[in-house]
Amino acid sequence: MSATHIDVKGVNKVFKTDNREVVALRDINLQIPQGQFVCLLGPSGCGKSTLLNAIAGFSLPSSGEITADGKLITGPGPERGMVFQEYALFPWMTVEKNIAFGLEVKGMPQAEIKQRVDQLLGMLSLSDFRNRYPKDLSGGMRQRVAIARVLALDSPIMLMDEPFGALDALTRRNLQDELLRIWSELKKTIIFVTHSIEEAIYLADRIVVMTYRPGTVKRDMIVELPRMRDPASADFNALKRELGALVMEEQQRHHSDELRMAAVD
């Protein structure tokens, strides 16, 4: 990991609602090398998803700039694949058709589409479900399909917005391990939003802790723990306590801000 893949320079984001301005992001600066797994961590309202959406090109910064491979991001692009917490699958399409959809839109030959889809069905243990519809699948299986659909497009950058947040603990761990296996094999750059400290430590090369609104970078740390990581280990839990203290500070600031606003009202 050496070349800068994503460069976030002096990014600010301001939302205007009901004659009010809400500063969601303030002076964000991040350089993310190719192949790095980065988790954005922080309490609700800290701007994690806002920053991810800016990198995706869905909601551009009010000021500052974001580049991918040196090219200014001005909107969504094929080099940046997005996995949402909601599965965002087409309910009228089978698993196979959902995964193939983006490739068909690109006009890829059918033989190549079939080869790519078959490979991904195998990689994500979905081969036996290729003709099922999303309604017939568990939450974990639907999220596997959503990840496969992004992987089908072979985007070098994967953006993931709390993709496992709605899943039970066992399914979540299984998909975390699946994601780490895919990342290790395909060497993609991943930016992963989570509010789970344990999830961030388990997955990331690097954890960016964000402050409560306006979102800024509170701590930017490299995770030195060797893989595979044991959540029961002393080193894992020491880091969990350190990050927990940082996040708790921001949650308390959020609570104090809410009390202050209630008093003003």
C-alpha cells in the first residue's frame, strides 16, 4: 500500500434547512492508500455517512475537494462501488439477475457475464440460491448478494455504509470474515462506516474516529494488531477501551448539545 487512492482535502459540508445552517463536516483531510481497509467510527450525527456519500459522489462537499486516483470526484463513478445498510436489491430479480444487472447495463457479452456471476456465486456461497428471489433470503444472504453485485463491477474502491448493522451477531461475524477474505484476495480499497468499536478493530487497517457535529477527525490511528484478530485478547480489549473513551466523549458532547438546544427552545 503506497499510492494514494483517495485524497480528501479540506472538505466541509453544510446543509441548509428551515433557514438554518448545519455544519456536518469541517476541514476533513485524509489520504487513503491503495488497498487499505479504513473504518470511519463515531456516534450517530458525527458525519460518517455524509463523508462516505461525498466520496461516493452522491452529495458533494460544500467546499474542499475529493479525488480518486488524482481525478476530481464530481459525481458517482464506476471506480467506486457502494454497499448500503439496506440491501437495495431488485425484488423482481433472482439472485443471479441482481448480480448480473450492472454488467448487463455495461453491455458486457453474456458469456463473460455468466462467467463473472458464476465466480461470485461461488465466492460468496450463493450458488445454491442463484434462482431465488430476495424475499426468500435471510438478511445475511441478501447482504451477500448486495456485496456480490458491487464486486461484479470490479470497482477498485468499495464504500460500505454500516452494511452489517441490521444483522444478528453470528451472521455479522460470518460476513465480517467473508469480507476480510474477499479484501485479502482482491486487494480493494475499502472505506467502511460503523458505530461498532469492536467491528472497527476486527476489520480495519486504520480507524478514523470522528467528532460529533461538526464532524472532524478526532483520531486517525493504524491498527497494529495481527490478523486474524481475537476479540477476547488483552491487546484487542485495550484498544477497545481506548477507542471507547474517545467515542464516549463525543456521545457526551452530543447529549450536552441536545440539552442546551432543549433549554433554548
